[in-house]
Amino acid sequence: MGLADGSPADWDDVSLWEINPEAGSSIVLRQVSCESGDGIELNYALRPGSDSWAEIQMPFRGSWSEKVPVTFRLKADSSASLEIKLEDEDGTTFIRRVDLKDRYKDWERIVVYLNSLRHAWGGDRKFGDLARVYLAVAGRGNGTLWLDQVGLGKPGLKASFSPLGPDLDPDRKKRGFGFRQRRHKEMSPEDPLVYEWIKRIQDESSPDKKLLPSMEDGVFQTFNNSLAAMAFVLKGDRERAERILDFYSDSADPGNKDPNLQNFYYIGQERGFFQNAVLKGGTSSVYAAQPGSDRWTGDMAWLLIAYQYYGKVHGPDRYQRMSGLLKNLILSFYKEAPPGGYIRHGWRNGDAKIHEDAGHPEGNLDCYAALRLAGEEKTAAKIRQWLDANLEGDGLPLDLYTWRALAYGKEAAAVLDVPEHDLRFRKILEVRGQPVMGFFHTGADSAENIWLDGTGHMACAFFEAGTAPRGNFYADQMDPFLIERNLGGVITKALPYTANQLGGYDWVDLKKGFISPAVWYIFAKNRFNPLKLETH
């Protein structure tokens, strides 16, 4: 009962699957009756307040080839994404993400071959013998999935998804200026009300008027506050930058004994700052970690960059101690991994554990840039070796192209052609009656949506690459997304995080501004490269 066509084993038995939720999330499996016999009911509740995941996994023992698909029947009541992951014997993991929102209300057959998945992490990037199968839900909220006839299918079954690969724009090499050419001779001026919005958010959102919440909400992210501090320095607003940087500097107390306090230390141990914090009690100026938050190395790198930028403009003395603490923490996480080495992850899941088993390319790009700015050229060079050995292909997240160009400079300009020429990344949407072009966050699991951060990345990266007309064009593509916001009786303008809620962004409030796209808008309009601290 419950066998997929040609399957050597009955994977519909819930006892075969191990449950592995991220801290703060939960997953419950039930054996239920389906049309073909026993099936699986998967109920999940993802950690509130931020993206999370919960998965089931099963070891595989038997023969397998790339011509054999994983297949199952699926029904869902979910707004999350389903992640289908295959892992080989050395930890190489390939993944396919499937958007569940408003889909699979009735039973549908899913047939997935290896060529419809992309390398996600681990191992040697080449898939060997199948060792483990994972099914995960990722995103936000609660929901239910029903699975039936789970197993291996017969070779030749029609695939549910096309093989992953580029969708090259026939106009990608079109000459001249204009929308199809993706070039503007001049850039439209920056709207000053965006900067006014950032200032009002700082003044309106907490009793101490220091940190900025990311989406006009109560979540204060270290990454977004690092970006905001840099925007204040760029605009010559030293006092506002110091409010943010002073907060983090003052929150490095070796005597801290509260494990949830937004503090660099815990009982004398240097751990770094949490990614996400909330006001403790809502009325004080004390910030506590959001449940399950990481102390992510990438955030420490961006905060160090913010301190380096302040020091470059106003002198290094004020924050010399905090800069040294951040730099030394990052260096302490370094691991040799020939060729070169990488910076490990940092504390995970509310300090439940430290580090992952493999390096994270995005975080290491952050650390490469931060350590170079801090004068740690030798370690940065080793990280660069590791990155160059691990960043291959056309299905990476967008920022692994844009941030490479920003961090490496003109020598990496060619990597921008990957997302800029590929219509899996580059999208055209209608915004307020006019066509607008921008970028989704990945080409591997694409959606008809635009990620405003990524569009700002591309503009700044093209300025760094010496291709100003392209930089002008993408900076201008952010203008139609400006939304009017009335904050404390002051009219301002902001940008939402994405153009719509497709592709796993149902958590975005499209009527509210988000800090990071507003800052990237300012960076782009000022031709500023935040990973080299240079203006072009």
C-alpha cells in the first residue's frame, strides 16, 4: 500500500521519517488513510516573527541513479514553500523549492529529477550516491501537507519541473539607451523624503530613539541598523549614526548574565549580537533577542563595516574597542578549508548550538569585505580563495553575484552578466501603469516578483564595475516603488521589501516601508559601494 510506481520501499510509513524542526518551530506527523492506502499528514507551525523551517528526513539505502525521480502525490493547505532536498554520502545537498501558496488544493503528482534541483550547500558540488531524502516546509505561519505514494518512480516519468538553467534575454546585448537596452544616460535625482522616512523611523520607534525596526514593526535587526548607520554617515548625519553605533558599543558588557539580552557577551564569553531583537516590555529601552534568533556572522561583518565607515569619515578613536571586538570575533571563527578557508556561522537558534557543518558563501563575502577594510588582508585572501572555489554556476542567490562585484571590484564585473542577462532573475512588472524592471532574489526558484534590495545591489555593483548607464537605469527602476508614509504628521516616502507577495514573500506588508531597500536606494542614488566604502 502507498508505493510509488517502481519504488523499492514504502516511504508512506511515518516511522521511517525523522523529524527535525528549527528552534521555535514544530512539526507533527500522522499516519492517515488516503485514496491509495496509508499516507502522511504533516502539520507544522513555524517560528513566529521571522522565516523558519521544519523538515522530515529519511536515510536511503539502496541503488539509485539520476534517471530515477523522487515522486509523491501532494495536497496542501499552506502559504509556505516545500523544499525537496537530496543529500549524497559526502553531504552535497541539492534542493528544489516549490511555492505552496494558493496551490495544490487538490491532489497532484510531483515528479522530481536531480536535474531539476540545484546545489545548495556542502560536499563537493557533484552529486554522488543518494544517502538521505528531506522534505521541508520553509517560510512563516502554520499549515498542513498531505503526502501519498512517496518513493522512487520509474525512469521516464514526466517531470513536474523543467531542468534548471538560464533563460537568456534576446535583448541582452542590445545597444543604445532606453528600457530594453537597460541603460540611462542620466540618473533621476534622489527623493529626499526617503531619507526623511529613515530619520522619522529612528525617532518614532523606540523610547531611546536609537535603533530602527526593519518594517515599521517591533523587530530591530542588526543588519538593517548597520545599513542605516552607514546611510547616516553618507549623509553627514554624524549624531544619528552615533545613536546606533553607541547602542551596540554600549551593549558589549562582559558582565552580562542575561542569555536573551541583546549584548555582545554572555557570562564573559564573546558571542556577538543577535540578528533580531525586540523591545523588552515594549516601553523600555532594553532590547531582548527574538526567540530562536541567530548571532549570524554576516551581521557582525556588516556592523564592523559600519564602524569602519564611521572611522574613515570621523576618525577611528570613538569605536576602536568595538571594532576590535567584532574583528577578533570574526577571526576566531575562521577555519582552514583548502584552498583557503572560511568564517564559520556563529551562534545558532537562540544559542542552542554554534556553527554549521559547512561554510556559508554570503556570510563569507561579508567577512571578506569587512576584514579587508579592517586591515586583515591575509585572512581575507584565504577567504577569497575559498569563495572562488565554491561560487560556481548560474543558479546562486542574487547577492552572490552583486556582492562579489561590490567586494572584488572591476575584476569581477563579468559576474553581473549572469543575473542581468537571465530572465529567471530579471523581471518586468507593471507598477502604477508603467513597466518596471528589477530582480528576484534567485534564478533557481523564480517568481514574478522584484526584490528591491537586489535591484539596489545591481545599481551599486554596476557603478563599481564602471558601467554607469546600467547603474543609472537600475537606480531609476526603484523610483516607481516609492510609497507615501505619514509618520507622526510628517509626510515621507519609503520602499516596500518586494513588489508583491509572490515567491514566499506573503509576510511583506506592501503598504509599509522596509529599511534595507530604502538604504540601498540611497546608496544607489549616491553611487556608493558599501563593501569598499567608495563613491563613484
